[in-house]
Amino acid sequence: MAKDDSKLRLDVDPRTAATEDPEERWLSETYRPKEPNLTLRGVVVGVLIGAVMCLSNLYVFFKTGWSLGVTLTACILAFGVFEALRKARLVRTPLGPLENNALTTVASGAGYMTAGGNMAAYGALLMVLVPPMLTPELWNALEGTFFLDRNPKESLPSTPQMMLWFAVIAAMGVFVAIPIKRQLINREALPFPTGTATAETITTIHAGKEGSGKLRGLLYAALAGAGIKTLVSIFKILPDKLALPVSVAGSSLASWSIYLKTEVVLLAAGALMSFRTGWSLLVGGLATYGILAPVLESHGWIAEVSYKEIAKWTVWPGAAILVSAGLVSFALDYKALGRSFSGLGKLVRRDGGTAQPEEHGIAAVESPGWWFPAGYFLLAPAIILLMGWLFGIPWWAGVIAVVLAVLMGFIASRVTGETDITPTKALGPVTQITFGAVTPGNINGNIMSANVTGGIGLHAADLLTTLKTGWLLGARPRHQVYAQLVGVVAGAMFIVPAFKILIPDPAVLGDTEWPAPSCLVWESISRTLVNGLDALHDSAKVATLIGVVLGTSLAILERYAPARIKRFVPSANGLGIAMVVPAANSISMFLGALVAHRMQHHRHQGMVVPVASGLIAGESLMGIVVALLVGAGIVAQ
């Protein structure tokens, strides 16, 4: 059958799926080996877009606790960049759809370095090791040197050490994805919703449909976001918050963090969430800071009326909701878990002698099977060595971590393929609990052991998401593996310096400016595992138990409640996050979700993602500029 280049095949005919070999069908109908995939210009632009997305997502993560996908925004930006270059006659040939896919894979590898499995761990590590009110100069002085011996329990790893750490963890995730790609994508055809949506977007914009409109929406929104941030933080024309002159329990609403922030990044982040998550944030935020917090103050369970003091108490029920809901949802998906283990068995068995020689058919196109063991046995010793050198984790515990990481990576990839959610909220705490038992007393080792399993699972799922896009478009899988490796190494080089520019004093993590809810949860779990529950106030223990019951109940209802009832069931993630971010953040994110919800049946519905992405990029990049100007003494804090 001849290929129709004007319309890429994004679906499978159910009438023939049962009888046809999906890989043979893909080779004959979809695969386009003669079109450019990974190119030098694509790598360069992909790294640059990945750097922008890395900065942008870093900003959003420490504001909201949410990790945003990169691919949809990256493919639109890439299309716009090359259209501008072509019109300026700086490039001769336009960007092709498969070249855009490879470029987007590079950008995703770099930009998604900011996701929870990495930054939740790094932020939590800093919250544990960095003293309050540390100046950037003292922070630099505390860092361990790259080549000399250091005490991993008393000093911070240096910037080069953390770059190396993140690069090795992410690269391991790439190799873990290789042996499960054919099973999850080629044979089982798991949806990987973001990967499918990216393929559809690339197809649409390169066919001349809606591409220019989405690009204009993204660019105008970016200018608006940057402009508002400039007026708020540089010229001080707009206030940074709007609060009603109302008091609750003798303190102003603003003291309880109940006000409206003039940060469009929060509105935009809300627009990218589901409406159920949005209204759950609003309900959780108002209940936490408008009802629960005044009760805490009246009983003397918090030292003062401020967000930071309130969050020291509410983090326990909030974390309990998040972790219990994540674990129960994970356990309830027992069929997916069973398929994970049965799929693992298929990987180590030959197909009854029907497997093709490696140089023929699909095997000549896919990544060779030996890439995974070669990458694993090369990177595993490096990870074990770094775990001991940087974080004081015994070598035998490191061996457990790298073995566990492969299994967790496989499970995380399947869950992502079926639900579009990478379960770091479940896998991270599972590892923390495991290593709390086998390496008691090592709090920083406890946090960073969870980074091994969470980070590897995260990057395996990210590569498979982009490989799903490539599968639908007919791209070369090996080129995408190369692209992802380039991206994760570039992202590892960006992420730590970018963090230090954006947050020069890590003591601000956990305040109203940088709530860092995911970091707060990881840090609190590790402290509890090290110090024991006796260190908690009795009221916090009771609240934690209630949080476990609530999170468990919500996960069960979300799984089994009828559809007509499910939309009224609060999101456990929304409620849990609302308890560890200021109420102002929850209010803004709800408003963004409300606007997006109202636009569901509007003719401009397709503009929600590009406009929201533009607002996030504009404000976050200007936030970096503001941080540099403040550091240089040009702009007042």
C-alpha cells in the first residue's frame, strides 16, 4: 500500500488489528526511512528549546508542585522557529514532521529534567542540608569539591557533581526504556496520550492547519506573561497580590495566604489541569487556610499566623493524602501490574523460534537488544559509586536501588502508557520507606535513593512517550534514542545552574514565593523515617491518620464510583497539594482551570494549550531575568 504523506496514519483499524502483525503493517504503511529525522540543526534548536523549557518548568515546579509536559509546546515552537528562519532565508529547507519529532525528543529530554523525580529530590536535599538564610557565597563555600574526598553527610555535592548525577540517572532511564518499547508500543499499542496528542499536533501544523494560529497565540501569550512580570517585579506598577480587607480570627486574609496573586503562571498551570483538580484545589485551599488554620492557631499548635508556620503542620495530612492515594491507585491497577510482570517475562523469552534475525524486518529498525545490557552495566556501577560518594549510601544498598529501578521503570512506563500519569508520588515514597529500613539515619541518602528509582522511571516513561509519537509518524526509533540521550545530558548541564540563578538562597523553599510542595513532602517523609513519629505533635499524628483514610477513600472512589458521581469526587492530588501551597496559589490555579473548562466547547478550544504554555514561558523567563537583576543589585527584592 502506498504511503499518503498528506495524512499520517494515527489509528489502527480494529477489523484487521487481530490478524495483522502490527510491526509488519507499520513497516509497510507508516515507516518513512527516507525523510530526515535527527539532524544537526534539529539537535541545536532542540537543545535551545529544551533549555527554555527547562527554565520555564523549573519555575512552575517550585511554584505549584506540578511537572508540565514539554512535547506539545516544543513542537509548536520548533515549527515557528524554522518558519521564521526560512522567511529570513537563513535555512533553505523547511522543518519536516519527522525532523520536528526528533527535535522535540531532544527538547523533551532536556526540559523534563525538572520533573518531580529529580527536582523534588534535589529541593528536599537542600531543605535538609542548607542552613536558613544562607547567602549564595556561603552556599558555594559549603559545596564539596569535585575531585577531593568529602563527607557526604555534612556538605553539599558541588554543581558539577550534581550535573553528573542527573546525567547518569537520566541516561539509565533512557536505556531502561529500550527493551520494553516493542512490547508496550508496537504490540500492545498503549495509548501514551501525550505522545499521541503530539503526533496529531505535528501532523496538523505541518499540513498547514492551525499551525500559524497556535504559534501566534503562544508568542502573544509569552509577551503578555513577560510584560505582566515586568510591571510587577521590575517597575512595581502592578501589585504582587490583591487581598480583601477582611479579617479571620483576628488576622487579615492575606496573613492566612488567602488573596489573589498577580502571577499568570498559576492561572496558566491551572488551565492545563482538569477542572476536577482545579476545584479540588480551591476547596482544599479555602478549607485548609480559612477553617483549619484558624483552629490550629486557637489551640496554639502553630507559632504564628503565617504560611510557613501553617505548612509545617498541614504538610503531614497533605502528604498523607498524596502518598496514600498514589499507593492505593497504584495497587488498584493490579491488572497493569500483572501485565508488567508478564511483559517482563516476554522480554526474556524467545517467540518460539519466530523471532526474525536482527538484520531483517523490524529488528533492523528498532534499537538493538544489546543496547540495554550494555548501557545498564556501564551506568549501574557509576550510579552505585556516586550514591556512596555523594550521599553516603552503602554499596549494597546502591545495588538494591539500581536493580529496583529497572522494575520501577518498567512499571512506571506501563502506567504512563495507560493513564498519561507517571506515578512518582507512589514510587518515590515506596523507595524512601524501603531505604529508611535498610539505611536508617541517613536522611540525604534516603532522599536520593528515591531519586534513583523516581528519576529512572521518569526518563524511561518520557522516552517512551516520544517514541509513541515517532511510531505514529513513522520515525526512526534509534534516532529518537540518540536524541533523548543528547537531551538528558544537555538538561543535566542546565538544571543545577538554572536552579541557583532562580533560587540563589535555598532557605526560601517552602515560603509563599517558592512553596515547593513536592520537595516539602519528600523532605517531611524522610525526616519522619529518620527521626520517628515521636517527633510529631499528637495533633499532627491524628491529622496524618485522617489524611491516609481520606486519600485511600478518594482513590477507591475515583476507581469504582459511577461516572455520574465521579465528577463530584474531589481529586486527591488537588486536595493534597492545596494543603502544602498557599491558598493564593490554589485560588489562581482554580481560576485558570475554570477558564479552560468554559472553553471546552468553544471554537478556540485548541488554543488553551499554546496560550497557557506561552504565559508560563513568558513569566518564567522574565522571572529568571528578574532574579539576575536582583542578584546584581539593579532591582530591589
